[in-house]
Amino acid sequence: MKRRREFIMRYCVVTIWMLILFLAVAENSFADADKTVEPVGVVALANLLKTKGMISDEEFTMIRVQAAGGPASKTDLRTLVDLLRSKGSLSNEEAEAFLLGLNDKPVKVALADGVMAKNVTPLPETEIKPVIEVLREQGALGTDEAVQIGERIGNKWNAADDDRIAPADDEIDYVRTTLPKEIILTEIALLRQQAVINDEETERIRSRFLRKHYLEQVAGSIDENMRRNVVAQVADKIIAVPEWVKRIKIDGDFRLRFEGVFYDGNGGGFDTGNGIFVKPDKPTEILNSSVDRIQMQIRARLAFIAKVNDQVEAGIGLATGNTTNPVSTNSTLGDSLNKKNFLVDLAYMKWTPLRALTMWGGRFANPFYGSDLVWDPEINFDGLALSYKPQLTSTLSMFLTGGAFPIQEIELSSHDKWMYGGQMGVQYRNEKILTAKLAAALYQFENMTGRANDPSKPGENDYTAPLFQQKGNTLFDIDPTTTIKTAYAARFRELNIGGSLDLGFWDPLRVVMIADYVNNIGYNSASVNALTGYNVKKETEGFQFGITVGNPNPRSLGQWKVLVNYKYLESDAVVDAFTDSYFHLGGTNAKGWIIGGDLGVGSNVWLSTRWLTTNEISGPPLAIDILQLNLNTRF
């Protein structure tokens, strides 16, 4: 207990320092939030005047260039609007609408994909496409990037489902810039204002252009002969890149974890704490339920994603971990400084013949929507999957997902283990107000139930025992000899219903609520009792609900979120092998709370912490508390 108190005390000290750091950043970030109006207000007014035929296209461009120099005061804009209204150039309704927009706080934070900043008037496609073409002709955008941005005009899009624009270290064909730098920067800002690129893409395009412009300026300041050499070298660097390199993206992340696992005694002697258990997959070994652990872990993942053509993508991903545990990519430190495994975790081909239709084959990320009630967040699927996501209206869409997934292929048997899954759901998306999602899924497992061996044919049905287990499911001994070999007694047909509500009224801070429910409707009490030889209490339901407040993905300095979840998962609600490996140290027959928070400490670097406190639902006592402190980075 003393060791636990010391550990928790150190954790509290670290948490307080993290809170102080966040408050300092937040105070600095929002101190001057109301003093100015963003240049977008000036551009919006100029666009209105151009639409009314009061200024020419050239004058509109000039105003955009001037607005790029910095924010204007609200007083100046109000005076100009009042003057235009007094002269009859603006109607009272138009003037009031514009002045009402000035009362809003300026947008000082990152906006979601496809979301316009406040006070911006949407431009027609005929006015946005020439801007994209100018940026391509001036060397600020590559040809493929210009096409991709053009496809986003007037459409819902998400950078996570799209090719990244101007990723780090990406190189495009060199084209010399002939227009003033200010015009190019203004045109880039206009694309962001019109929501065809997001904040991160805007910054990457802008930074890449400024580096190119600087090199051109350096080359222009040298004499003619020397200038030719410098420009040639710049062109070689930008142009001389193999075509296949441009079609490959590299993504990766790394996590360093400090973890403490605390048990409630061992149930022996005068201690009334946890009971004594055996490992489900190794009944001759004792499961640790009493000795606290302090450990360090790492997780490293690296993915190579190739765009084969406009419809086909191929990916290969590597990750730490091992070949015996499908629900964890952690590698524990402390093995005599030995090297760590780096294994194939993804190997897939994705075909998108239509914008709303996607098919996967190979080993790929979980295609189903849901929380970690049924599936561990780190599990990937083998097999085939299909997803159809038609857009019904501008804010309403639906999604249909299905697939077939081999669990275990058995050479000398026709009873291979499979999982067949199907899901149907709807989504309402209005980023400024709320995003809601609701889905129902059915997961059918075939040939997962164990079969007892015939004494005359020892080992014949050993394949029916699972290759990997955590703990919690009802088991029975399939070996009639003195050797113990356990397998599942229940059948699994899991009905999963879940949803989320994402409130955006306080964007960029958001409130996300989740609810998830599962019921193993394939459970048959008579069959389970016959296999086990005793009456087993039917426990086939599970649920989870929770709330998260803050930035959805804290990836920048000062961004944050906090969360609280409650989970309840009965013994045979789901296959214990594939559910969350952290909650109750994996498996089912568990209930408890998850409390945590994330804090951005730099660009793409963030701290996260989780406290999981759990108990058994039925059977001997098993109380487990887990504290995790993580340092994360993504590149």
C-alpha cells in the first residue's frame, strides 16, 4: 500500500504541473481575442460589393491583397458599412447581417475539414477554380493537389478519408513564381476561407511556397551565371523525384508508457482481497491477482500507403507486439536490453470504384463503427469488407458495412472458424451545431464453441480450443484425460447498438457523449449447461456510456480534453479474446470506471493519462486498478 500511495502522489504532482502549463498557454492564447476582426470580414464585404457590381474583379483582388496584411478594426468596418447603407449601396438587411457577424469572436482556432470560418460568403465554383489554377501555375500547388482540391468544391470531405495535401517533405514540379508573394498568400488564404482545404493543409502549402519563394529570391540576387546554377539546383531538387515516390505516404506514431497495475490483495491468510485464479488458456499456471506491477512499455507503428491509381490504394503497416496477442501492439521494456519485434500489422488493398463505395481485402483496420465495448481499439481484421456511405442530404448520410473474416483456418477439418459482420447506421453532421451517429451491428461467429474429445480419439477436437483468450467467458474442459484443455461453452451472435452525440456549440471545444450496448443473442443456456455439467447463470449483456469534453484530438500546444466512461460487460456478452485489453486487464465479467485526459505539449506531441478502476461482476473477487501515463507523438 505504501508503494501505491507514493506512486499516486507522484502522479498528482505531475498532473498539477500539466494543469499549470495549460492555464499559462490558455491565458496567453485568448488574452486579445476580441480586439480585432479577421481579414475574412473585409473579404466578405468586398465579395458582397463585387456581387452587386459596385467593384470590379481587379478591385476585389486588390482588397484581398490588402486584407492579407493584417486584421482590420471592427470600428472601421462598422463605419464603412454604415456609410454604404446611408448611400443606399447596402440594404438595411444586408448591413445588419454583416454587423451581426462582427459581433462574433474571430476564429482563432483550427476549424474542421470542410468548415468555413465565420463571416465568409461562399463563392461559386467558377470563382474558386481560377484561384486554384493560378496557384498551380505559380508553383504553390502541384497538379494532383489542384485536381484534388477542385473535387472538394461544394462537397463534404474529410482529410482522414482523402489524400493528404502538401504532406511534410513532399515535393512537386518546380514552376517559377511571377506574381507578388502577397497575392499568392492571399489566394491560399481564400481557399481556406472557402473550406476546400483545412488549417493544417493551409499551413503546409504556405510554408512550402515561402521556402520556394526564398530560394528564388536568393537566386535572383546573384549574377546571371551564378543564378542559372542555383535555379538549376533548386529545380533538380524539386523536379528530380521518381513518380512512384509521389504516390506513397508514410504515417507513423510512437507512444512511451509508464504503467502501474494495482491488485486488491491475494485472498489468502487474513487478507480478504482478490481470489486466486488460474490462466484460462494455461490452467496449470496461476493468474497474477495480488502482486502489484510497475512497468514501462513502448508502442511504435509505421505505415506505407501507396496510391496505385485513382481508385486503388495499397497499404503495409508495421507495429511492435507479438504474434500471439491480437489486441495489443505494446512491447514491455525490461528484457535484458533485448531487441523488440516489429511485425506486419497491416497489409491490404482498398478499392473505391465510387465515391460512396469502398472495399478492402487483406489485413486492415476495423471497418465497423463503435466503442471499445466489443472490439479492442488496436485490433485489425483479416478478410474482406465492404462499406457503402451514400449522402442523403447535405447533412444526413447513412452507412452500410459488411464483411467476412477468418478467425482460425484448420487444415484437417471443414469447421474453420469465421466471423461474419454487418452494420447499418445513419449520421447527421452539422459541425457548428452537432454531429450525431447511430448504428446497429450483428457479429456472427461460426464454429467457435468447443467440442469434447472422444476418449478413443485423443486430441481430435483440440482445434476447437481458442488460439488466444483473455478471461471471463464460460469455459469447459474438452480433454477427457487428466490434462486440462479449455474451450468456449457458449455460441456467440453479438447484437451491438451504439451511438454518439457531438455538440459543436462551443467549437473548437466540443462535448461528445457515447452510449453502446451489446447482447449475445446466440447464447443457449441448455447447451452451455450440458457442456459444463452444471447450471451456469446467463450473463450475456454489456453496456458503456461516457462523456468527453475538450478538443477532439489534442495535437497542438495547449489543446486538451478530459473524459469519464462507465463500462459493464457480463461474462458471455462478447468473445473475451477481442474486447478491450486494458479494462480489467482484458476480457469480460468486469465493471468499472475509466477517467482520463489529454494535453497537447507541442505540435503533434501530447501527454495522456488514464485511470481504470474495475471489479468483477460475479464469482470470486477480482479488483484491479490501472494507472497509465503516456507521452505520444505522431509523424
